[in-house]
Amino acid sequence: MGLLIFAFICGILIFQVNGSRLRQEDSPPRIVEHPSDLIVSKGEPATLNCKAEGRPTPTIEWYKDGERVETDKDDPRSHRMLLPTGSLFFLRIVHGRRSKPDEGSYICVARNYLGEAVSRNASLEVACEYPFLRYFHLL
């Protein structure tokens, strides 16, 4: 009977050690750097930062106004690039009278098999070169 109890206790200890090792090795994503609001001039480059931790290393996707952002990986003609750190880089801010594809509210989402983490919202606004023209609805 003593040997049976000893084997049972050893089994529990091995299970606890292996279980805690799994928890230390793999972890769900966690956003460690959230994007910040930006005001950028039309045609200028810009970067929305996002950094996440987790194991395995999380993948990062960006969303603008609820829609997934297409980057150069998805479309080689895109002016947006997903950097290795997870940040979203704009080669130039695109903004016109009728089309404002870069202006909006952005979030980054980090995912791995254990779950996902969502950043805070960050707004990207295009600076008006001639503020008085907005009053006359010319921009």
C-alpha cells in the first residue's frame, strides 16, 4: 500500500511540473505597445505602432473602421506595409477630395492558437494644409 501511495504522489508531482512547464512556454497574445492617434500631412509617411507578446509569437492584423487593412503582403501595389514588429507603415498618406482611404480609426489584433488581443483605437487624421478652406468646404 505504501508503494501505491508513493507512485500516486510521484504521478501528481510529475503532472504538476509538466503542467506548469506548458503554461510557462505557451501564452496567449498580449499587446505591449498600443497605437497612438496621429495627425499627418497628405503625401507624408506615417507609422501606427503595435507590438504584441505571446508564445508562439502572435500574428498581427490591422483593421480600419472595422475592415481588415490590405498591406503590401496582400497587394504589392499597396502603399501600406506590415513591419516585422507588427506596426503599420504608410509609404505616403493618401487623401483626396472624394477619397480618404487612410483617414479613420485603427486597431491591431494579435492572434495565436491560445487566443487574441485587441489594441486600443487610434485615429489617423490628415492635417489640413489650409484650415480656412474647410470652412468653405473646399477641401
